[in-house]
Amino acid sequence: MAVQGAAFAVLYFSFSGHTEDLARSIAERLRADLFRFEAPRYTPGFLGYMRAGYDSLRQSRPEIRVPKVDFTRYHAVAIGGPIWTSYPSAPLRSLFDNPPALPETLGLFLSCDDHSPPQKAYDLAEAALRLHFAARMYLPSKDNGTAEMARRVEAFCSDMTFAARIPQPA
């Protein structure tokens, strides 16, 4: 989804598809360019799921492939991914440890199950990047595709737009 002159970009990792649904909703609402980064280590299926959990507990930093994009040309970037074992997913942690050049205004959105509260993930991300996110949100997987998801996306996008100091899309 590349839009010439877009003010926003959404950069995300998704393993199960839940974060991808959330990223697409945010990108649509912000009229943002959408970019997915990959972690080749995690393949679909049981083995990939087990590897993801193990790596998260060990706080591993897997190889990731981030699109070669100049994110500094955007007013703001929303970064997203899942919470694994109460922490940002291993691919998100890799991104936080070695981020591409980013603009000053950033947002963080997370997907999770109900048993993974987001505060630890927010704190770890802000400490790694040495910043405070202009907008933060999380969405439990049970709320995917619901009115609650729409409400949270709207609030997140409003916060992003306000922080970037540009008019909200109609």
C-alpha cells in the first residue's frame, strides 16, 4: 500500500495475522503507507510457534528483514507487533535494538492475548528506543474485528495525528 506523499507509515511484524489486521486498519484510517518486516526464523505451524515462545523467553534477537525505506520522510511512523510471553515479540525487540532511521513522532501498537498485559512491553520498547511514544495501544486477539477494535484504532490514530500536528484525514 504505497501512497505518494503519505504523512504516515505503519511498520509491523505479524506472526499469526492478528497484528496484520490491526496494522491494515491503522494504515487505512491514517491513509498511511504500510510496510511489513519479516523474521525468517518463524515459520507457520507448531514448530514456528514453539520457537517463537522459546526465543521470547530467552529474549533472543532474531534476524529481521526491514524494507529499505527512508522512514524519515514521514511525519510519523506507527510500529506494531505481538506481545509474546509478556514481552514485545523477539522480532520487535530486534527492531528496537537496531531501528532504521525514524522520524521524531512514533506510535506503538501491540496485539496480544488477554493474559499478556502491555505495560511491560511499552516500558521495554521505550527504554530500548530511548523515547516516549506519542501514541500507544494494544488489542487483545478476542477484540479483533469488533467495535472495540474500531474504537481503539480511532483513538490511536487521533493521538498519532495530533502528535504529528497535521490535519486528521476525513
